[in-house]
Amino acid sequence: MSDKVDKSMETGSETDNLKPWSQPGQKPQQTSDDPGQGADQGAQKDGGGRSAKSKHLETIGVVPDDGGLRLDRWFKRHFPDVTHGRLRKMLRTGQIRVDGKRVQANLRLSVGSQIRVPKIAREPLEQRPSLRPPPGLSKADRTFIENMILFEDDDVFVLNKPFGLAVQGGTKTTRHLDGILAGMADRFGGERPRLVHRLDRDTTGVLLVAKSRFIAAKLGKTFQTRSAAKTYWALVTGVPRPHQGKVEAALVKATTPDGDRVRKSRPGEQKLAQHATTHYSVIDRVGNKAAWVSLKPVTGRQHQLRAHMQIIECPIVGDNKYGGDEMMPDVDMEVKLHLHARRLVLPHPRDQSEKVDVTAPLPEHMLRTWDLLGLDPNKFDADEG
């Protein structure tokens, strides 16, 4: 596994000059077919054991990150200047072959397969770079993302998501994290970064992003098997009793005029209900009017933590969907959701013996609340929280 990059280090220098087929730390093996010996008989070798260069053809091996891709999608990723019509013509005339055979554009590629490509497919790349951001992505957007990065290596990066930023688009949502990241493929190795999990618009903190489809698929399995440990910090109204416990309450979706919410399932709703479990622990409290709690979800349902805290009659402060905005502990507090994804620990997708372990500092509005209520955000480190 590659070295981890600290936030203070320069980023992007190793990927800015990647060729269009490259993935960080992994380059498809290339050979060249010699037309004089038959295009499908392999490349001649020079005296140094390297593939001899051909004037007309090259062969590119399919790397693990591209396994399972359709051939046309592979070309779109690695040869973005080749139009679909031009690709179909080259396939129809046999200029492009996979493992020596004529194929269709919808062929699913296998790792290790050899794709023969005419070198004319690269000619437009000499005139303009393929790894370019789409129109409309501003320098401010790029700086915005760079300032959010808590951790980065060749396969993943972790953001400290701010309050009020939607993770994905939706009705009346035009600015969102997924859209901004889509315009930064050149910064993260040439492939569109992929979100691995979600946070609500007003939830802050740790958000994991994969740099490739291959890594995203591996991380998806990690979350599905519950091998990722997530810790959230929240301020709730009242004090949970007992101070440490578990909430097990199945949830059902309930659409309201104010938007989607979830609630505790009722008898007869077993087919609609989703099992949900959350462990909680009181870290500190302000008398009986508020408590700083650590929340560790076992499952990952929509609004799970917010609904579970409401169910035990300790809604999260500032939560306007689940009653946390109705009984503020102090009149001077900001009416913002006080829920923060504090820490994420999981096996590294490239090397299971290594860990990705990232902690995010509290956002400004929660720090102001901690100061107002006399809570010390540095009293407990991430391991205790």
C-alpha cells in the first residue's frame, strides 16, 4: 500500500501527468503488434527483452480496475477523444480486437485480456489533454475540495464534509459534493471519484471517497459486511437513561409535506420495516438539559441516528425533522443540526492488514455550542469517543 498523504503535503503531483489509461500505482502492460509478422501473433522483442514499437498498433492489458467494464466504456475512460461512431467503425473493420478476436462494443472485459488498438486512436491526445475538468468547475470549487481533505492515498481520500452541503443531487439541489467531484477526475487519477457512503446535508464530518470503480466496489462490500466502524458525536436534548445503552427499533419511511422522514415501525408493518441498531454512550452532560453523546450505528438506515434519539426522547439539538429544534438547551445556540461523523475505521481496500483510521474535528457551530455550554471538545480523544 502506498504512503499516506498528510493534509499539509502537496497533492496531485503524481497523478497530473498520468497517461489516460493509468490508475495510481497501476499501469496496464503494453506491447506492440508488428504488422510485418501478423497483428495477432504478438510483438517482436528487441535485444533488451522489451516489446518492439510498432508504427501502427499497440496492445494494452486490462488491469483489475477495469475488469467487468464494457469495451465501449473502457474506450470512453482511456480514449475519451474516440467517438462512439468512430469506435464502432474500428470494431467493424477489425482494427480493434480483444485477445485476437473481433468483438462488439458491449463486450465485458476480463482482467488480463489484451486489447489491440490502432495508434491513430491517440492522435487527438497530442493536441489537447484528455484529463481535463468539464466546463463550469471553478478554481474556488477545487480549493473548496482540497481544503476538506483529511487523508489521501492512491486508492481513497477522506473529506471533512461541512454543514449544509448536499452529498448528492435531488429536487431543487443543483450544487452537491458528487457533482463537484465529478469535475475533478484529473486531480484524482483520471477516473470520476465515487462516494462510498452518505451523510445527510446538515451532518458534518468524515466522508470516504474511492478513486476508482474497482476500489468503490471493494469498499461497498466492507460496508455491507459491517466491517467499517463509524463513530458520531452529537448533542442531544435531555440525558439518555441509562447513560450507556442500545437502541433497537425497526424503521419505516414516512413521506410528509416537509420531506422524507423515518419513524418507528408499527405492528403489521414488518414487510416495510428495516431493522436498525444504534449503540450510544453519554460522554458528558450539562445538568439534565443536554448531553454530549457518542453514537455507533450497527446498521446504516436513512436518518437512523436522528430517529433513534427521538425514539428515546432525546432528539439531537437543532434537528428540525425530529423535534430537536423545539427545546434548545440555550437560547443563544444556533439552530443547526448538532450531529458530526467523528471517526471512521475500516480495513484498507488494497491491503486488509492495513487500516484506514480518520478522525474529523468538530465543525465551527458545534465548537461554539461546546464553548457556550462549558464542554471541553478536547476532554476525550477519538479512541474514547
